[in-house]
Amino acid sequence: MSTTTTNDGFSVVKKGKRRKPERAPFQAPAAETPGAEDEPDEANVLRRIAEAEADLVGSAYVQNLQDVLFKSAAFCRDKDSPVIHVVCYGLGSFSRCVNARYQLALLICIRRYLSASSAVVYDPVFTALERRVLASLKFDVLEHNEEGKRCVKERTLFFMPHCGTPLYNSLLWANWTKTSLNNILILGNSFDTIWTNKLDRVLDEKCSFLLSVKPAVREFAIVNNFRYADVFNDMSLHAFDGALLRDDVWLSKQEPFYGKDDEIVLALRNCRV
């Protein structure tokens, strides 16, 4: 097999004749390194986002996601209630990171498919340029860190690509009523993978809502057949039915707090911890 690298830094593997193994040359990661070059200009960033969107539109991956979004409606209590809002946490620095750029392109596709009336984004790493780009794309950029603690009153899709476990837990805490829980959809890391990889006692200590919600979750895995496998790996859509939880489960609603060793960017801290 031979390996070539695209302009965006992805590795493409081609099959060929078997030959003796040789030392592979160093390859740069998919994400561009901040500071390696001057900040790109706004027009160039918008062009790259448009290219990523064109790459996604009509792809099998986006078609799979649209099918999953359609199927998930059957699990929701109010089957005829459309998704009104889209919220995205943890997108990353899309002006420099290829993966984040494709994830933003997917967010654009999702907003268009759902005809959402509002789309909100937040990541503490956003630069001033990235905020301007998002505004030009008609996204509302939050000014402060919610730590995922956003309560919703209408059907809302949360797009949280590759976020830390505490962020999902905080979102569940903020919507810990039957009505609010039924109003959220989460597109992000597979909960089933989280439950498999983390011990219950570990989750119960810091992320108890993620553990308690388990009986109410319907997870729809999305086949990762996009040509760049690391962009959307381990992604699932999660719908919730609060009626499947015991009444006593709702009584425990202590607000979660996290420390510097947890996988979350805390409010009032301008750095990742």
C-alpha cells in the first residue's frame, strides 16, 4: 500500500503490490498546528468551509444521518414536534483544524435539513476571526461559557462532536425533568461506548445523570462511511423518553461541579483543563 497526503492534511491509503516494510516518513496530523502560520483571512476560511460542505452534501454519511434523524422522531413522545433549535458545543478551531472544519460543514447541513429557526455555537477556543466567520454564516455565537447547562423548552438538537463526558452530563442535569428531557436530541459521542468504557462507580461520582438516564435513551448509531474516518468516528444520535425512568430518579438533581482534572472547559477559565 502507498500513502499520499491531501492538501488538507488527510492521509489516503492506496492498495498496491506487497513490498518490504520500510520506515514511514513523518506525517503531519489532520489538524493544522496553531501558530505554525499567520492567521488565515476570512475569505479563505469561508472558501475552505464551502469546500468541506460540498464534500459532505450528497455523501452517504449525510444521507445516513438524515435517515437517523427521521427514524428518531418515532421514538420521541411528541412525534410531530419538529426540531426548532440547534446548539453546538465544542466545535474547535475550524480555521486551522480540518476535522473541526468538516464538523462545521456538517452543522450547516444539519441546520438546513431541519430548517431550524435558530443555531447557536460556542467554544472557548474561537478566535475573533472565527466569530466573524460564524456570524457571516448566520450562527449566533454565545458570549459566555454555559458549561453545557442549557435548559430547553422546545425541541432542540445538540451537536457535540467529541466532547468530554462532563459536558453531556451537565446538559442532562439542566434538562432533568420529563418534559425537558424529551425535548433534547444529542448528536455526539456514543453513550453506549461511554457506558462500556467507564465503570458505573466512576460515572456515578462525577457524571451521575449520564448513568441515571440510561433506561430512557434510544441510541441511533451512524455508520461512519465518510472518506475521512477520524472526523465523525463513534458518533451517535440520542433521543430520550423520560417516561421510562422511575419517579424517584427525578428527585436527585444536585448541580454537577467539576475540577481541573475533568474533561471540560470551565466557565471563568480561559483554557482547556
